[in-house]
Amino acid sequence: HFEGSSIANDGTVPFRSGERISFSYLVSQKHVGEIATMRFLRQGKSQPPFSVQLGSSKLLVPVDSKRQKPGATDLRVPSYAIVGGLVFVALCEPYLRAEYGEDFDGKAPVLLLERWQYGICEEADDQVVVLSQVLAHAINVGYEHLANYLVHSVNGQRVRNLRHLVEMIDGNPERFLQIHLAPHHECVVLEGKALAAATQEILDHHNISQARSNDLVSI
């Protein structure tokens, strides 16, 4: 039961005469911070009702970048990491707008939009990490076409956030670095020992001052 309404096995509650609707409708009638009363069945027995305070979920794709340009109140700066010419960023709404325009919800890849619209953080530091683009170099030949792919894992370990990605790359003990992408299950393979030198050459060629944003430099 939620607020006195019985929830069926299919997750619906009575609505208008002869109609049913998802019980999330009842939740949507409440505001964050309000109290809701619920009652459960456990092993076929009705449990005493109890009250909970409703909160809000943390969006997996934030509406803005949390990093602010020093000395400015209206400019946000992205977190990024460049590894062997691969440019990684944390997905946020301003990034989608910059890439696809104000109507990004009709132009961006479905997988990015799915994370933007429905993604909820399971852990406080969860992020969607995106391979934004590839800066061409001998070390990444064959991967230049990759843009706006989701980063799934590094050497078989799931990526939780951008910082975690950098930590895994820096601590990679293998000869090769394998970065698995979604949605087409592509895998980028880079030679570990050559990464540092190649990355510096790419930075020099493109006049980029550093391979990582300031929040990631200390890793």
C-alpha cells in the first residue's frame, strides 16, 4: 500500500473508473521532503504501516558542470583527460548542448540520451564517461572515427567515473591498454609504454597546456 492505495502485482493502482496506472503516479503527487505512509506484505502477512520522508535521486547526467572557472560566477569548466589522443569527458547537459545544439534531445545518440533522461546514480560519485573525440596520431591509427562513445571498461574493469578511468590507466600493469566502448562493443587497444610520449606529442601539436583538467592532475 502507498498512501492507502493497494498496489497490484504489476505495479499499478486504481485511477479513473475502470482504469489503472503505475503507482509512480502517486509518488509524483508528493513533494520532496513530504512524508508518505506505506504498508507491506511479508510472507503473506500484512506488516504495520510506517512513514518515510521522500527525497530526490541524484541524476547520473548533471544539468551543469560542477567545476567553476576561478574568479567567475557564470562560467563552468569541464573535467577531461587526454590519453594517447583519446579525449575523455564526464557527460553533462551542457556537453550535449555544445555537441548537438539546443535541440540535442532529438539529435544526440540514443544511448547518451537514455543516460541523460533515465540515469540515476547508484553511488555518489557515479558518472557517465564519454570518449568525446580522437586527436589523430600514429598511436591511435584506425580509431580516428570514434566520437561520443560511452566508455564501459578498462582492461575488463567497469569504469565508475572519470577519476576512476584515469586511475586505472595510470596503474595499468599490462603491456597494452584495452578500453571497451558502447554501444557497438568496440575496443581501443593502445601500447602502454608509448602512451606518455605520444600524449605529450599530441599536446604540443595542438597547443594544449595539460593532458588533464586541474581536478585530475593530482592523481
